[in-house]
Amino acid sequence: MNETDHNNAPASWPGKRREAPSSRQMTRPSTALVTKKEDVDARDKPGHDERRKRRFTRIAVVTFATIALVTLVIATWVVSLGPLPLAQARQISTTIVDRNGKLLRAYAMADGRWRLPVDAKTGVDPGYLKVLLGYEDKRFRSHAGVDPLALGRAALQLITRGHIVSGGSTITMQLARLLEPRRERSVYAKLRQMVRAVEIERQMTKDQILDLYLALAPYGGNLEGIRAASIAYFGKEPKRLSLAESALLVALPQSPENRRLDRHPDIARIARDRVLDRMVEDGRVSEEDALQAKAVPVPRLRKPMPILAPHSADAALATVKDAPVITLTLDSSLQKVLEALARDRAVALGPNISIGIVAVDNASGDVLARVGSPDYFDDRRAGQVDMTRAVRSPGSTLKPFIYGLAFEDGFVHPESLIDDRPIRFGSYAPENFDMTFQGTVPVRKALQQSLNVPAIALLDRVGASRLSSRLRQAGANLVLPKDEAPGLAMGLGGVGVTLQDLAQLYSGLARLGTTRPLREIVDAKAKDDSRDPLRLMDQVAAWQVGNVLMGTPPPENAPHNRIAFKTGTSYGYRDAWSVGFDGRLTIGVWVGRPDGAPVPGLVGRTAAAPILFDAFARTGKLPVALPKPPKGTLMTSNAKLPLPLRRFRPLGELVRTGGEQSPHIQFPLNGSRIDVGGAGEPQAQAMPVKVAGGVLPMTMLVNGVSVGEIDGRRQRLVDPPGPGFARLTVIDATGAADTVVIRIQ
């Protein structure tokens, strides 16, 4: 290699000479060093800091604007979703419940869906809730609508296993989907559910969310909510569910149509078992319990919705508007047994026979059971006609009230004698049911045997208009033939009345003379019960009637219930009645054809009375004794009665024997107010009573209690019973009487 080549060789080659730099080269700085120094100097200049700040400001502005834009887009999207459709979701089937909240009947919604209200705390089995939350949403009580852990787990399972194992949706997100049902499954739909879930959590409590979910969850077909599903599939409320039932009800809403029990029971069973397996994995259920639950077959048919008290439910629905839940005074247990009783007896009586039963609580006037017909859906029996509200002829069932007014007026006593013999009242000549006459009998026996002639004789004395007025005053709506005034025939059924009105009147006997208007719909807005008692008759008279009816011989083969009862049969064997009471209940029974056609042989004692006694027996409680006799009740034999009370003489007979001499109370006048003075004035407290006419000896009664005889001057000083109304009665030796009602102050 020549010198030239050597010099041109790279410095790294061996043998290359390195020349020392010249003095100029040594004093001149390198370009690289100068550049770096200039950069350092530039950074130290104020302009560079401003440029850097502007760059950072631009980045911050862009970032903030981007965030604001995204936030605005999200907010606009959320606002565009509109408010939650909670009002529509809270619409439910109208339900009729009894006094204890038990379901009597439910009505499907307008679109045919069954959706019943539910309360998770009191109406759902805790075991079911444990399975539901353990399977669907373990952290339901702690998250704010969305569970990030559940979403992360679901995403990881999807990545690792290649298919969806769990959805990650919370109960709240599922509720959001139910509020706004959409068919598509997409990221957008999931985001929408998440947003809605957060909104739901902000507006509702956890218990409210759970209740609404349990009311909306789909179970196939037109069933929505756990109550509708439990009733339709298991025939019971979801208050007590087995583990198998709970797991099945948890599995069905995930795919309600594909797992419908009435179409795909095997698929539903597999889904149920999958829920049980998960519960075992999580340690919430033992393996032994899960195996036993898996062995339980799943239902394959739907059961009908309950229809108890259909007539009462229909009437309540027509009366109460826009109320999702209507509470009745009925007792579902008693209603169920009486409906079964009516069905059984109707089958034995014939295909066209209907039966009505009404049970009333004496103390409150609440209707505890109402059976309008044996079968609501039986057209041959006109099942949808409520025979407890139908106006029919009452037969002899009004007789006790005739006797009650007679006892009240004081001209007859249960131990008085009365004639049962042929008699004519103008053109009206009553006859007994068996076309025979008993002769002279005690009044007690005349009522117990339902003799017609004595009842009409007493009604003639009491007055048909007065009887009608008193019964109306007590709450009964009597229906008389058009343009006719009350007459003697009403004592034997010549008037129209309903079974419920009869039950109200008879409950007045058990209440010792006052009735309460019947109530069947509970008004939740009313603070108290404002129904005032209505006057039927005096306490002593009501007790005497009840005491007499208590001794009426029961029908053959009837349970030996100690109840007071009366039977009745209308003209032409069209209506058979029996009404009875004890110290707690009054029950009325009607038997006949709804179209009013006669039924030969249909008699109250053989057709209705056995049903009445069986109804009392099926209440499951022993009869309650009637009240004790009120103070002043005259309890003695006929021989010890005052002479005028020993034998009753009809009004027509009194007229023929000198009725113009009948006694008349001249003072005090009827309806007058008497001031008897204040306390500490014994003489002023005595009240004079003056009588004109009548045959001595004459007996004086105050409120039905004898206070002695009228003297020869036909007057007497009477100690008034106290402030208030008092009834004064005078009875002469012939049995003629006069009564006035005064007010003492």
C-alpha cells in the first residue's frame, strides 16, 4: 500500500497514522457542541416557556372539550330515554281479598295478563329469596344498580369458555329490561339497562325494587310475577315454597317461553336442576337437599285462578272504581266451606235448584260469607244470579217480628195462651200449612210450630203498617205489590224481601233489639265505622223471641247445635227459607229455582233447615250462648202471669164483647215530654198515669215490666225508669191494651 492509500484508509485500520490537529482546529469548537449549547440557551429564553404553556393549554382544552362533548352526548342520550315508565309498570290485576288479606278473586288486566301485587317481606318464602339472590344477584343489597364484579366475571367467562355462562345483570338491570322490554341483545341494550338501573336505584329503595321485580318477572304465557306463577303452577301463595319450587321459579324467568311448564316441562326441569347445582357449588344448599329437590317432578298443567265469593267480588268491582286491591269483610275459610256445602246440597236437590247462603257477624254487622249460587258457571242454575240479593217471598220468616212487637206492646207473653182455630179477618181467612188447627196453645208453641192463625191474630193487633214501618226502620227493604198498603198477608209471605235483609233483621234479635247495616266492603280511607245501630224492638221483647226460637225442634239428623232458628215456605213451594243465630253469628239460607218456578215438596224445614244446621257445624266453632235476659224480664209460668196476660183475645173478639170499653191512657199523651223533677225530690219523681175505659183489674207495665195494678180511680203513680224514652202499657181484664211512648227529662 502506497502512502496515498495509507493516508486514505480509515482511522481504525492498522498502521494508519494519526496526525495531530492544527492549532486552528484545536481552537474551533465542534458543530455538535455549539448546537447543544444553543438549545440550552434557547430553553432559558422566556419565549420558549410561553410556547410550552400554550401547547399544554391546547392539549388541556382539547381534552376538556372532548370530555365535555362525550359527557354532553351521554347526557343527551340519557335525557332522550325519558322518565322511567314506573306508573305503567305498577299497574296490576285488580284483586279482591278477604278481611285477613287472603286472595278471594283476581281479574286479569285489560290485555289478558295476570299480574298480582306482592310484598317480598310478608308474601314470599324467605328460602325462595335466598335462592333468587344467590343465583341472580349476590350483592343486590350493596351495589348501586350495576355490579362491576359480576360484569367482569361474565366477560372473563365469555373469553375463557367461548360462550355466555352468566349474564352479569343485576336484579335492578333485569327490572330495567322488564320496564322497557326489547328483543335485541346488544351492547347498546346492555348500556341502556345499566343507565336505567342507576336511575331506578336513585328513585326506589331496595325493597321496592325487589317487590316490583317479583311482580313483573315473566313466567310464560300471560303469567307475570311470582304470585301469579305460584298460584297457577302450585295452586298456592308463594309464602311457603319447597326448595324444588323455589329453584323452578328462579329458573323460569330466564327463558319463560322456552321453559313453559305446560309446553316444555323437561326443559324447565333441566333449568331447575342447574339452579340447584349452582346453589350447591356456592354452599347455599346441601347436596342431599338438592338431590331430594331434583327428584320432585315439575307441574305440567296450569291450575285455575281462585274464584271465591264471585258474586261479592263482582259487586265490589262495580262499586269501587280504580282500586287495585279491594278488601272485603268476608272470611275466606268460612266462604270456602259454605260454597262447598251449597254445591253438595244443590246436587242432591236437583239440576235446576239454586242455593243462597249469607253469614253475618252479629256484633259488627260484617258479612263473613256470601254464597250467591252453588256454581257461578252453571247456566242451568243461573249461577251468576246472586240469590242472596234477589227479592223473594219470605214465607213465615217474618213471624218472629210479629211476636216481638206483641211482646213489646205488653199484651201477650211467651207463656200466654192463644187460640189456633178458624177465624176470619174480613175476607181473609188464614189457614195453617197442614190445614189443621191446634186449639188453644201457648204463644211459645205457636211460634215454634209456625202456626198461621195465631200469627195473623197478633199482627191484626200490632198492625201491619206498624210492622212494615218497624222492619224498614231496622234496615230491611220490604217490597210490596204496586199500589198496595201493608196488609195481614205480609205475615205469611205477602211481601218481597232479600236473604241479606232477613239476616240483618235476625241479627237484631241476637243483638237484643238493634241491627247494624250490613257491611261487605272495607273502606280503607274511613278512620272508623260510622254505621249507627238501628232500632228493631225492645231488649226484653228481642230476648223473648230468641228464647222461644231456641226451643224450636231441629230438623231430623241435624247436628245438635243450640241455635235459635225459624223456617219458612212461600206460596206454591217456590222458596224455602231457614234463618238462625247464636250469640256470634247469624246465617240465612234460601233454596229454590232462580226463575221462580214452583218445586213440589220444597219446604223450608226439610230443604233449608238442614243446610242451616250444617253451615253452623262447618264454622268449626261451638255455638255461642245468647245474651242473658235483660233486667226486668218477666220469667214465670202462665198461672203466675197477670190476669190480662194469661190469655190472648183477638181484636175482633174484643170488639164483639164491648171493645168500646177498651182502656185508653189519657195521661201522659203519646209522644209527650214529662219533667219529673230533679234528684232529691222524691214526690216530684213520681209520674201520674190516668186511664179511661177498660175492665178492671188493669195491669200497668213500664217498658214491658209489670209495676202493679191501676186502682179503682183508674190512675196510678209510677216511678219513671230514668231519663230517656219510656213505654207505658195498660192491659185490662179482657186483654185489651193501650200503649204510649213518652220522653222523660
